[in-house]
Amino acid sequence: MATVYDHITANRVKTWVIMGLFSLFVFVVLTVFASAMGLTSESGIGFLGIGFIIIGIINFFSYYYSDKMVLGISGAKPIAKKDAPELYRVVENICIASGQPMPKVYLMNETAPNAFATGRDPKHAAVAVTRGLLEYLDRDELEGVIGHELSHIKNYDTRLMSIVAILVGTVALLADWFMRMQFFGGSRDRERGGSLILIVAMIMAVLAPIVGMLIQLAISRRREFLADASSALLTRNPNSLADALTKIDKNTTPLRSVSTATAHLFIANPFKERGMTSAIAKFFSTHPPVSERVALLRAM
């Protein structure tokens, strides 16, 4: 049976594999787009070379700066121990129990209860919670949530999910760029490029962002189940996280500072897609159904 340490090692490998596969995927997309635009071989090589350099730069910045981008998008502000002493004590205690460094602690001025973690590794990590989470949950429930977020950090899920989010965004930007180029210069491109490759490129421009998003969602759902189990192991109280998830799910307050690019990072789906129980709805969700997560926690 795989241990938690096996999962951590697997996540490290997955990080590099996903970065490599996404880079290859984006490179293929660039190749098709260049061919559809009728670029000559010389200009095409130059175009693809520049594109590959851009991909490398994006990977570099997503690896080292994705946490700062996510915190900025979410409007999270760093706080000191005096600003939220109970939260700090909970984070400190669980860090001691798990043997990991103390992350930076951030607070979002939101009434909706939710939380997320980010950072490329345990030494460069941050945990962010909403003000509503501190007001809505009791201490045991807060420990369950923090245990979940610190497990994401220890299992290197934060690095994996942040990099995937940036790369998926890159694919979407490339597809949008190509469609705009077709809109403003489509007739010239159709004259230079073959009609078949143009059709393939148009299809790819539509499907590539969807494929990237589905990969992101699948990874996100698997990581949530692992973090739930790891939190139960850390706190020795799976019911506390189950109670917290139930409370968060029942709360109808919308989370304002969230986007589709960051929704998968939160402990519970911030868009609260209630009533969506079909297999297709679950397939396109950033999180597993709360009912399934709670049932697994109750059974531990």
C-alpha cells in the first residue's frame, strides 16, 4: 500500500511530467497555428522558436511566482500573529505535528467561509483563509480545514495545481490569439495556408482550452481526496473536517475575489454549483461532491 511519502514523491514527479507534457502540447498548438497562417519554413522556425522561449519563460515564472499571482488575484493580505492569534496557534500546532515549516498566513476580507494554500514547496508556502471561515467554524473544524491546506503543501499539491493553472491559461491565451488573428487577417491566412490545416487549427483553437481545463479539473479532484485523508491523519479527527465541509457547503454567501483560474485551489467549490449531481456535472467540477468527501471522512 502506498504511503503518504509515496504520494509526495509521485507529486514531485507529476509536476515535471505535467510541465513537460503541457509544454509539448503548447508547442504542437503553436506549430499547427503557424502552419494555418501560411508561414514559410524559415519564418515558421523563427516563430516556433520564439514561442518555445515564451513557454520556457512562462514555466519559470509559474514555478517561482504563481503563489504571488494567486494571492494577488484573491485579494489576500499577510497578517501577523497578533491579528488572528487562534488561527496562528492552529497553524503552528499542525505544522509541529506534521513536521513542516510554518507557512505565511494570509487573510481575505470575505464573509464566505473558505480557504486555500499555495506555494512551490513547504519552505515557500502560504495559507489563506477568509474572515468568514474564522467566524463560522469552531476550533476543531478550523483545525480540520488547516490540516487539509497544510496537507496540500506537504504533498506538493500547491505547486502542482498552481503550475497547471498557469499552463492552462497559456493554452487559452494562444487559442484566443489565433482566433483574433483569423478575425483580423483571415482572408490572407486562408490564401497562404491550406484549407485543411486551417480547419484543423480552428478545431484545435476550440478544443485545446477545453482539454487543458479537463486535465486541470481531474488533477484538482484527486488532490482534494488525498488532502482530506491527510488532514484526518494529522488531526486524528476526521469528523472535524467533515463538519467543516458540511458547514461551508451549506453557507450561501458568494466568494467575490475568485476566478475560474483559482477556484480549484479552495477547499470547497467557491461557485457552489448546487443541484449538479450528474456524471457530466461532476466531470466538469473543480471539486469532488462534498457529500462524497464527507462520507469518506465519516467512514475513517
